[in-house]
Amino acid sequence: MDIKDSVVVITGASSGIGAATARAAARSGARVVLAARREDRIKKLAAELGGSIAVRCDVTRQEQVDSLVQTALAEFGRIDILVNNAGQGLQARTEQITLNDFRSVLELNLIAPLAMMQAVLPTMRRQEAGSIVNISSGTTFADVPGTGGYVASKIALERLSAIARNELDGTGITVSTMIPFVTSTEFLTSIRAGRADAEAMTAGANFDTPEQVADAILQLIESGEPHKDLVPAAYGGTR
């Protein structure tokens, strides 16, 4: 899909990968719908980008997901691209994962992207065109102790994306998965549990910038490929 003149909905757009993707899409000529809970941040970013709008949205709330899509359609008349970026980490060994933490991570990392996909797909089907990119994680490439809860949510999202892609074959709609590696964002500060352990695990790693991931996301949208990763070959990736 061509980014220029498209309407792009980005969740988790208030910082990190989401904000960087919004800037990159706007530079490429897209009109961007910025969705996040931190309304002050996305309003400031929308003013910076121009031709974009900010919509406060908790993607775990169905009524707010529906309102987000309705607002985007009222403003722009179409939705061409969805980037499901909102997510949260969880660091705890299997025996220590609290079920409430696990449920919350599944709700945000897996169920919310499904809700967003379901919300935009009727419009994309009418248009006979669309691109959905779901953001996974390079942690799915390894069986690192303490990552089980988080990785479970992201592996499930990857399979959901792949199956949805097959289901939508021939409709003009593509579903793709972006798999970043360690990225310099607020991810660790907003982690659901186990921040100290997560920081220790990533100590000394070479962090990608959000802008590097954003560029890769735009490349994935334009190519329509099933997936793209930024994981080094040493860890099983293609980089």
C-alpha cells in the first residue's frame, strides 16, 4: 500500500514506536489518527504533524475503540492502514506470574488488537483495500526465563495475524507482523511487573531507536509482506 494520501490509525501513539511511526507516516504524506490514553501527548503531536487528529482511546475498552473508528471515518471518510502498536511488558517466572497481571497483558497485547482489527475491517472490506500491521516482539525468538507471560501474548498475536492474513487473501487487505528487537522507548518504565529483572536482562544491549522501527513498519506496509523483523541473525532473526 502507498503511504502517501492514506489514512493511518496508530494505537499507542503517545510515545516511542507509535509516535515515531506517526511522524514517519506524516512525512510520507499520510493523514494520521493518533490514539492513546495520554490525550495531552497525542494532541501536542497532532498539532506538530498537521493534518492529523488525536483521539483519546483505551484500546481495552470496546466503546472507545468503536468511537475511535467512528471519529476517524467522520474526519477522513476512510481508514487505509491500522498499526496495532499499543502494548505492555511483563517480566516474571512462570511460578510468579500473577493471574491478574497475565490477564491484563493478554487484554492489551492480544484482545485489544483483535478488537481494533474487527473495528476497521468492515471499512477496509468496503474499500477493497487496507493494511493492518500488528507489532510483536523479538522476545518471541527465544525461550528466555521470565518472559513467558509476555511472549505468550505476542506469539498468539503473531499467529492471529498470520491466520487473519490467510482469511483475507484476495480481498485487497493485508495483515502483517512487525517484530522489533530491543528498542529505546518507555517500555521498561511502563512494564506490568518485573522492571528490575527486565532492565537487568537488557543491560548492555544495543538498542534500536523508535525511528528505525518506524521506518521498518512503513516498509512493511508498502511491501505487504507477511512479516518483518529487526532481530539480529545471532538471535535467529534476519538482520
